[in-house]
Amino acid sequence: METPSVPPSAEMRFRVRLRTRWSDEDNHGVLNNAVYLTLLEEARFAYFGELGLLRENRFPFVLAHSNVLFLAPGRGGAEVDVECRTTRVGKTSFEQVYRVIEAASGKAWCEAGARLVGVDEQGRKVALTEVLLAGIRSLEGG
């Protein structure tokens, strides 16, 4: 399995502060692995919301692939900063990378990558819209 290639924090273009819930811990007292995907999704929601690209709170794409590298055990009831950057854009898909960092300690809990595919209202794969591409370019540069 490929390790996500996440650039240093200084190169990440977007950050959002989120909070885990106390109930997100599993029976070992650490953040349940499924919660990380929710944190990444919330970061995507904030990223595209800031760009004004969500219609009725819906993404114009679906998650096709994700890969999470767990670096340190997370915990519930903690504030985290989720960094996000779009690293590749194609005709019908794009890729993003993420880092989840505990705000209090600065310790990275995970690094992750995701491939997202453009879809229409019926869920069919389509080319990414120029509006979406322009929004990504406005935040990422180039």
C-alpha cells in the first residue's frame, strides 16, 4: 500500500479547526479509525464551502479512494487542525492530501490522501466543471 505523500505544513494551502467528540474514542481509549475519514470529509466541506462551491451542501464529486497513515493515537474531545491541499487535477478527478494535527500539542495524528471524482446530479461520472477548477486554482495557485 502506498504511503500518502503529504507536503510540509508550510506548503498546505488550507486549514480548518475541528473538534473530535468524547464518544469518538474506541474501547482502547484512542480515536476510532473511522473518525479520521469524517475529519477529512469535514475539512473538504470547509475547503469547498469557503470557495462557494457547494450547492445545497452537496459536493459535486464523490470519494473514490482514500489512504490514511496513522502516526499517533488520537483522542476524543480534542481540538484538531486539519490541513488540506489539492495536489493533482485531471479531467474527471482530482487528488487531495491532508494532515490531522492535535491543536494543543502540535502532534500529527495522521496523514492521508484522497481521489475524488466529478459526478452529476444522477451520480454519473462527469468532467470536472470549470467553476470547480477555477475555485481550486484560486486557492492553490496556478
